[in-house]
Amino acid sequence: MTTTTATTGTTTNTISALGAGSGVDVKALAQNLVNAERTPAKSVIDGKISKSQGAISGIASVNFVVNALKTAFAELQNQSTFNSSIPSNSQPGAFSIAAGSTTSPGSHSIAVTQLATAQRSMSPGIPTGFQFNGNAAFSLSLTVGSGAPQTIAIAAGATRAADVVAAINQSSSGVTAQMVNTGDLFNPYRIVVTGATGDKNGFSLAAFTNDADGAPTTTPVDGLSFGATNPAQGAGNALINVDGVPISASRNQVDGAIQGTVLDLTGITNGTATVQFTRDTGGIKTKLQALVSAYNDVNTQLNVVSDPKSGVPTYGATLVGNSLVNTVRNQIRNMVFGSSNALPGGLTALRDLGISVNSTGVLSLDTTKLDTVLSTRFDNVVTLLTNNQEKLGSYSATAAGLAGESVRALTKLLATSGSLAVQTANQTTHIANYNKDLVKLEDRMTQLLARYTKQFGAMDALVGRSNSLRTSLTSSFDGMMAMYTKN
């Protein structure tokens, strides 16, 4: 008689015996029962994780467009933003002019009668390969303006024209040198030395032999002089007249001849040139249009993340029912539709600059209305937006105008303690907790599988013993019947 026994003392023996007695795949049955309990529970937790991950993506997308809105407001929060002027110049061939943030609109007359020049002195002609001072060391003595004399050493064996040029340029003495080929048949080279522009930067340069101790003497080096008393070009200042005020400058780039401007002189004017500065209202319109676009982008993104029917990948419907959407929406609406804390005569909010909203919440800019306000009440516009402040800190208590206050509010919203960051941190914590729940679920399912395995193992062993007994009895009865049949 053959018997099949399932050992229930160890999991290995039990698993190997499952189904041996009953003929049923009780191992698969145990696993299926566990899966039936695990699947819905895991699906619920996975859904929560997916929802939190989606919320984090949605918050990140809102953070991005809100940060862009902050940048748009920041472009309008400083008074200097509105000081941009566009210059027109009746004689651009004589000079160019650049306006700065402090340049005021207006007309100016400019006459350039002399450009700043640098002294330029040159040596006599030098033959090819000529060595000064018999190739022995000598010294150059240089005096710039009213400064002390400087000595530039020329080493023995390095006394050709190119060597002298290199020594001057390496001395950082305030002058530069170059070797020029004049094309002369016998003495083609000259050393040309140039100083800085301005009448105080004239210089004298002479070459002297050295004594036995290497100190300069008063004996000139033959063939090397630089026309100290008769330079090729003398040093002089630029001479200009701005609005009747004579100005002398050592350089051809003149700062502040008109407040906030830089003049680059390139020639002499024909009489008097006229420069006109007009306000760059086009730049302001561009910044306000950027603000309108940034607001619309925030509003659109808030609609996308809160619409349960949105099919936008990654972000769509990720913040449905989340209070953060209304928090952000209300804050940006207050910024755009609220009144400034600086109220210049008659202007109170962005609507006074031509910004309006339609029935769907989309902003637009009426440039015609804005042009009128900028041309007639420019200073009031500046006060409305900036309260005439400059570079106030995000946490300053000084009234900052509509744009400045909006930057402050958005800075707080985007800060690590703001609603966006707090919500992101909360969702991250939720995901960590949900993952812990998954671990607990798997632990519970492992225990449940072990319990089912043990129970089904015992059942299978019992069925196996019953089947063995049945087989044994059947065999015995068959034997007895056979004996009776033979008789």
C-alpha cells in the first residue's frame, strides 16, 4: 500500500507536498487567494501615490509660471526702469551718445572743436639688423607728464630695434612702442612711441649709454632719439561745448557732459550739433505686455491643473479640488486688480494704464490708452508702479508701489515657507507614508500566504491519507472477491 504524506513542519516540505494527495493545485489556490486580497489594497495605495506625484508635478508647473509673473513685476518695480531715453543726434559723424537711467528728456547743443590726442614720437630711420650702442647694454630714460623719470634697461645682445620695442612695451611705463617699416631703401625702420591722450600725458624719451657699473650716463646712444622737443604729434585734450559750457577732457570718451550720458568723440562738428532725448515708452509698453502675458499664463495653468476633464499630459487635472489653486488665483488677482499703495493723482490700479480682463479671465492691454497716459501723466504712472523707489528689498516695510508690492507678495508665495513649497513637502511626505503602507501590505500578504500554505498542506495531507485508505480497502475487497469468485 502506497501513502502520500505532506509534512507540515517546514514550509519547504509543505509546498513540495501540496496537491500530492488531493490532486488539486492547492499551491496556486493559496497564491490566488493572497493575490485576491492584495490587488485591491495595493491598487488603492498605488492610486494615492500616483495622485500625490501628479500633485507635485502640478505644483511645480504653477511654481514656474508664478516665478515668471514675479519676474514681469520685477521689471517694473524700480523708478530707474522708466528713465530710459532714446537720443537723436544731428551729427553722428562727429560723436555718438548713449543715454543712461538718469538722463532726462530734453534738447541739447554740442560743439566739438578738438579731439583728445596722444603724443607720438618716432626715432630716425634704422637699417635692417642694426645694433644700437655696438650691441652693448644701454638705458632709456622716460618721463611722463610731471612724473618722476623712469629707467628702461636694454640688455647687451638685445639692442636691435625690435628688442627696444619689446623692452618699452614690457615696462608698463605708460607708453607703448611699435616698429614701423617706412619702405626706405637704406633705413626702412622707425620706432614709434605713443603715450596716453590728454595734455598732461606728454612724455620725453631719450637713450643713454651706461657707465662701467651699468648706470646711465648723460651720453646719448648714437642714432636713437625720439624728438622730445618736436614730436610727430603732441598730446592734447578734447575741447567741447555743451549747452554753452566749455569742457576739456583728456579722453575722447566723455562721461557726464550731459547727466547720465557718455559721449564718444570721433570728429569735429560742423558748427553746433543738436541732441534730443525722448522717453522710451516703447520699452515700458513691452514690459507691461509681458506682465499681461505672464498673468494669463498663470491663469491658464491654474485652469489646467484644476480641470477634472483636462487631458494635458503631466499637469492636467493634478490639483482638482486642491485649495492651493484658489489661494494662488486670489493672490494674483489682488495684485492685478487691486489698488496701489502709492496713489498719484487719479491713477489707482493697472486698469488706469489700459489693462482689462474679459469674461473668461484673460487680460489684455489697450496700448492706445496706455500711450495717452504715458504721454500726459508719465510721472503718475511711475509713482503708481514704484512709489518712486529704487531696489527695495523683498522684505522692506517701505511702500513700494503696485509692482514692488506684488514682487514682495510673490516672493513670499514662492519662498520655502510659502504655500507652494509647503504643499510640495506635504505631498512628498504622503508618498513616503504610502510606500511604508506598501511594505506593510507585503509583509501581511507574506504572512497570509504562509498561513494558507500551512492550512492547505494539512488539508492535502488529510485527503491524501483518506485516498490511501480508500485505495487499500478497495484492494482488499477486490482480493476477497477474487478469492470467492475462484471458488
